[in-house]
Amino acid sequence: MSSAGNALFGLLHAYKRVLRERYMAAGIILPLSHLRVLGEIGRHEGVMAREIAAALLQDKGLITRVTRELEREGLIERHPHPTDSRAAHLALSANGRALRERIKTIEKACDAQMVAALSTDQADAFIDTVNAMTEQLDREQETP
Amino acid sequence: MSSAGNALFGLLHAYKRVLRERYMAAGIILPLSHLRVLGEIGRHEGVMAREIAAALLQDKGLITRVTRELEREGLIERHPHPTDSRAAHLALSANGRALRERIKTIEKACDAQMVAALSTDQADAFIDTVNAMTEQLDREQETP
DNA sequence: AGCATATGGTTGATATTGTCAACCATCTAG
DNA sequence: CTAGATGGTTGACAATATCAACCATATGCT
């Protein structure tokens, strides 16, 4: 087989496909980016848009648009920041929380399928490895 | 930290960014998809478009467009298939081969950076793991 | 207080990537 | 020789990503 990079492309591609299929089967039609943002808000209720952008490594402009749609769908709520009137805290609405639960289940199933061929040790090691690699790649950034 | 899926998103995102930065620094302006196709043709000179689509898990329509541009750029050549007049064999031109060498170097450097924090054993195991996972995800396909 | 600068967020423009379906020409099997 | 499969092309479009300009507010400095 080819390089680590190519292998990664393949894996994420397959993963996204499976995710999308399962969401569709469950009648969830939002694009993955929206679901990822929703998940991030669920994991850290009250986050600011800036933090989501940082956590998901995405452009803040993208977050603006995605959160706007999620709000329009009635899935999240925007609460004013107590001391900084520019910022807002984002939180799930009741509907958002319900959807998030369904998403979590599906995501867990996908992850389970992905690591099905691995031992528990391998699976745990894998996540650590992935995170270590990501850090390593981000490191370069700081030394231009 | 979050799920395996999220970790993967982050890793590939970081990897793509580093790749793009290095290509840009080297004055290579083609999008990643084109470079990936170029690489695939380089690895298997004489492939058919169909095979590239399968190897990269991409839509055949995408391959059509990408190869057309690569041909227009004078990076690849299209040779008629001896027995099937619908198909064509794709191969690198002299320019394409030169570019491919530069790409290979850059890709290797990125891969090296990515696995820099890992032991050799870990790095090898990682690729195997990734491939195993990809297979596992693709397997589901056949049992709807 | 008054200023420069940084920051959270928004917007517009645009490039890249991925998906789906219809379609043509050819090939292959029966 | 016909029916269906296959390689490839095309069109339309959705999704994802990037960049830069911009507004309003906040913060640090003097």
C-alpha cells in the first residue's frame, strides 16, 4: 500500500461515507459540518463561536454560517456574554439536545464499526497516536 | 478528548494544511486532488480512469475532469487501450514525471513530520491499523 | 480620558471537493 | 443480434474550505 497520507485520505473518506449513510437512514439530513458543530456545542455548552472554530480547526466564517442555520432550525440558542457584548454563548435547545443524543448514538456505532477489527488496546492506542500526529503537524506552524 | 472520528477529522485537516503549505512553498499550485491523481498515475503507469477512481475512492466524474486538466497542463498522456476503444491508459509525460518526483519528496517530508513523534514500530502499525479500519468500514457496504 | 491595537463575529467572494443522475459509445454474454 | 454491463463524459449541484475586508466592542497604554 502507499503512504500514511494516502491511507488517511481513504480512511476519512470511508468514515464520512458511513456516517452520512447512517444519518440518512435515521432521517437526519443536516450536513456533517453542522452536526460536528452541534456536537461541539453539546460537549461544551456555552462555548463561543471562536472556540468552536479552534476546536474543529475551521474558519470562523464557516462557524458563523453554520450556527446561524442551526439557530434557524431551532437546534441551538444564543445567549449574550455577560461581560463581552461582542461575543455570545451557544447552547443546545431542547430539540438540539434530543437530536444530539441521536447523533451520539450513531457516531458511537460508526466508531465501533471502524475499530471492530482492532483489539481494545489497539483502538485506544490509535486515538492517542492520531492526536500525537495532529499535534506534531500543528507544531510546524509556529516555526515559519 | 473526543471520539476516534473527531480525532481523524483533525488529523487529516492538519495534514492537508501542511501539504498545501509545502506545495505552495515549492511553487506547486495544483489542488491536492490533482496531485493525488498524478501520484496514482505515477504509481501505476498505464492505469485506466476507472482504476484511479477506485483507488482514491472518488467519483469517476471527478477523475474525468481532473485528468482532463492534467492533460491540458501537459502533465499526463492518454494512450488508447489496445482492445477496448472506450478506455484509455494514462501515463505521465516527461513534465509530469518531473513534477511527480518533487511531489514525492514533499509528501515524504510531510509523512515524516506526521510520524516524527512516533517510534518506527508505531508508525508501521499505524498504517496497518488505518488500512484495517478502512476495510472494515467498506465492508458494511455489502450488507445493507 | 483618548488613542492604538487586538479580538469576536459577520459578510462576500471564491476555490476545492464530493455526489448524483443522465447519457453515449462500446463491449460482452447469451 | 439483442440486452445488459461497463468506461467514460457531462451537467447540476451540495458541501467544505479559504481569504480578506469589515463592524463593533474590548483592552492596554499613556
